[in-house]
Amino acid sequence: MKYLLIAFCFLNSMLGCAYAQGTGPDTFTNPVLPTGPDPWVTYKDGFYYYTNSTGNRLDIWKTKTIAALATATHKTVWKPPVNTAYSKDLWAPELHFLQGKWYMYFAADDGHNAQHRMYVIENSSADPLEGEWVLKGQVADESNKWAIDGSVFESRGQLYMIWAGWEGDANGQQNIYIAKMKNPYTISSERVKISSPEFEWEKFGDLHDANNPPHVNVNEGPEILKHGNQIFLIYSASGCWTDHYALGMLSAKVSADLMDPKSWKKSEKPVFETSKENSVYAPGHNSFFKSPDGREDWIIYHANPGPGCGCGNQRSPRIQKFGWKKDGSPDFGIPVKTGVPLTAPAGK
């Protein structure tokens, strides 16, 4: 659903905002790129690796300073062959280093949204911009239902995948599912639904498209954030084609059975949402990273520069530091206005 109402506004985005404009050696401004839906960041061996949705290929950026993403080394690492089940609509890629190899997860289809499934490619090189990326295939549970936004995490020695999917074969609602994995490319359990849209702020999703349902409720883009003895699952709620796209949160104890839906408690209010006063609209589909010195926590997310921009290329990646509340849960604050000088992540 994430690209149903794409309005390709790249030129307007380029003209309408400055990005990564440093005001000093240790400062930057948002956005860090002029366009970049579904941003993802991971850190390894002194480098940040970044990727986002491009639609027809998988790209990676490499930089020592994520605030300087605009000048990072950038490479297309994989393009799908034509006329396959995964040739088109490549969405929400994520790059993970697992069990000594790089894995890149993504959703793709054959040009028809109902055929969206999750796939993964593998690279044994120490540097993901080098070596050869090899398609390992589809990553699916036995139900093999519509699936997007796959992410992988480890807890207490067990590898898990989380994603957004349909309950059946018809569009109408996206839920968050979890399953166990026996290795980075194989799901080994049945999927379990741990979140569905239930609050009003999760149910903005009217469509005006004859090829789709009149309304779709959305939970998507699940990402894991660990802190102390708690695990937080931050997800995006409501349709990305609305200005109500926002981040919600599930929380569980590290010691809990993560495959039990009762282990997860949902926040009744969004934890990060549109700031009209700062002209940041529909912030969502985030990931997390640490500063180079490992002491600061940062969120990266995409957002629109104004109302009514929908799921197009005006969505640009922004980063900002966040803190923690007394109960141990994250405090993301409000989206920062573009062009405001911010102190870059600490450490070299």
C-alpha cells in the first residue's frame, strides 16, 4: 500500500529544501538527503551503511558520518532480473550483518501489489559495497500471504523476523507479524499476529482509487529498539498517503515469550507524529542507530515537507537524537524543523 498514491515530486523536493547543510564542522540540518523513503541505517567497523526504497534496485550508501549522508559513497549493489515474481516495486530494503555475512531484505512483486512478498540477498564480503550479492530467495512462513517491510532481530539467542502482512488474500488491513528463524534466510515457525490497527489514530486510510478498496487500515514498518530489560517494537500506523502517518509502539520484557501476543503491550497514543508547527508531515518508517561513540541514541525517519504529499518522493530522510523516559521507554520528542542547525552524532 505504501506507494498507491505516488506523486513523484523529486524536482519540487530538490527546489524546496536544503539538505545536510553544515553550519560548522560538527553540525548539520535536516533532511540529510533530498529524497529517500523508508530509510534504514546500520553501523559496522567504523562505517554507517544506509539504504532506502528506490523501487527498481537496491542501493547502499557508506559513510563515517551519517549527518554527511549527501556526500557518502553510493552504489547500486543489485538489480532484479526482468519478468520474475520479484522484478518490480522493491520496497523498504534493510541491511543486516548476521552470522558473519551481510543480508539485505526487501519486498518485491511482479508489478501487482497483491503479489508482494519478502526476499533476501546475501554477500560474504566484509564490505557490503564489495563482493557479490546472491539472491537466496523468498523469505516466508507456510501461509505465504502478502508481506512487506521485513526486519530481523536477535533476542536471547533466537533470531526473529517481523513484518507487515495481510491476514488473508484480500487487501483491507495490514497487521504486524512475528516468526522464528532457523537462519537469516529461513523462517522456521508459524507467523503470529502481534499488532492490528485498533485505535483511531491507526485507522486513517481512505483511498480514492478504483483499483483498490475504499479504505485500508495500516500497521507496517516494524523496527526493534532494545533498552535495558525491555524490547520496543516501533511501527508506522495509518496510510502513508495520509498526513496522519505516525509511529506507534509495542513493548515487551526481554524475558517474555515474544511469540505470545499477550507479551506485547501497545501504546494507546502515537509516540511520534506530524508537527504542523515545524512543517513536518507524516513522519514514519524509521530505524535506529547509535552515535559513533556509542553513547547517543538516534532515530532516522522519512517525512514530507507539507500536507498532502502522499507516498511520493518528497519523503526525505531526517535524523534526530532521542532520550529515555523514567519508565525506560523511548522519548522521541517532536520532529525537528528543516534547516535548523543540529549537533552531529558524537564521536569520530
